Amino acid sequence: MSFKALCLAHAPDADPEKHRSVIETGRYKLFTVAVKSQPEALRVARNLHETEQIHSLMLCPGFTHRDCAELFDALGGEVAITVARGDGPGNRIVGPVIQKEFFDLAD
């Protein structure tokens, strides 16, 4: 039995059916999926929990505390949930890029 984890990331132009990957080592299976919204995140997480029995769900910093709680409840409290949060210096590095790519949609 391998450890199975899902990593979800937000992207404004994501298509979760297309923007996904799987890395498998034999003892570890990592699914990555980009989603646009919380409803997509819920759908993807439920599906992979049902079909793959994932053990862990890792979320990008764009997920709120409320989103995390909703995902935890949707997975029946059976999946560990972690959120990637940066420190101050790291946030200053990526902040301008995230602002431009995700929120300055005039480009």
C-alpha cells in the first residue's frame, strides 16, 4: 500500500480535467490538480478520495480557513489537510507575481 496525497492549487485559468499530474514511486503517489474555485476543489478531492483513498490533502495558500474546514468535512474527517503558507520575505517575493498573474486581468 502506498501513501497517497493530493495537492490542490488555485489558478484563474485552470481546467482540473486537463491541468493535473501523477507522480508514483511505488510507496508514494502524488496527485496534483489545478482548480479555479472551491466547488472544483471539493469535486476533485471527493473524487480522488473515493477512487484512490487519499491520505493527505495539501492546499496552496489561496485556500481560506473556511475552505479548509469545508474540505475536511467533505472528506468525512478521514484525510489530513495541510496548507502551504509562506513567511514574510517569501510572500514579498511571490506577491507581485501572483498579483499580476491572478488579479491584474487586464493584460
